[in-house]
Amino acid sequence: MSIVRYDPFRDVRTLQEEVNRLFSTNLTRGFGEEGIGRGAWNPSVDIFENKDQIILEAELPGMNPEDFELSVENNVITLRGERRFEKKDESDNYHRVERSYGSFTRSFTLPQTVSAEGATAEYKNGVLRVTLPKREETKARKIEISGEGAPTRKTIDTKATEADKSKGATAVR
């Protein structure tokens, strides 16, 4: 089990993000039933990394791959699309529509350690998974140390620090 550092301001930041999302949507649209049913929808996204790549996972339930597009430009990855409300039959009379519909755009700035070359995307079971490989020079590697009179060789791990990543240098830890 890993230790997770407590962040007392996490809930405040979450509230701030929700308020920002509320005010960043188009407020000029009316609050008629269609406006409320369409709502302002943004897919939920998780971004995480391992030693070789950064992975973005977006929940896009009920959508087809033709309904959205993915692009990388100037180290910014952008996901945009539209989830449409499709009335099954004209005789259907909805009493409640809780799912949100409409167009969306999500953009994320990628770190300099990521290369857009070799990126892959897979859409399966309503989840889009984008894999972006890290640049070779930023990956952690081992350096072997040998010396006079040393009976065994030592190996140390190296990892690029944030300041060194922009310079392409590697720090020894």
C-alpha cells in the first residue's frame, strides 16, 4: 500500500474547478427544457504515467469513434466531439432526462518529456485510452560504477529532474 500525502485544499480546488466549469460554459443559452436536458457535458479524464509513457483515459459512454476527434498541437492534446440526444421514437414522451448532451472540448498541456510521435489511441467499452511515449533522453536509466580495488561493481539509478529535463541533463540520485 502506498502512502498518499494529505492535501487539505483538494476539496476547495475541486469546488473551484466545478465553479470555473459552470462559468466557462455558454450562459447565453436559455434555460428551457431543451437547454437543461442538453446540459454542459465534459467527459471525465484520468491522466497518469509510468516509466515509459503517459496515459490519458477519457470516459465517452454511448459514443462512436466518429463522434469525437483527438489532436496534438504545440504540446497540447485536445479531445473534442459531441454527444447527441437521439429520440428513439416521436411517440416517446420523456418524463426526465438526466444524462447530459452537447459538444465538448478538453485540452491538456503535455510535459516536455512526452513525444507525440508514436502515440496510440484505442476506444473500447466507452473508454478512450491514449498512450504517449516518453522521450528516450528523459527515461530513468542505470549507470554502472567501477573503481580500483572494488571487489564488486555498483549500479546507481538516475532520473532526470524537472530543471534538467528542459536542458536534457540527467541527475544522479
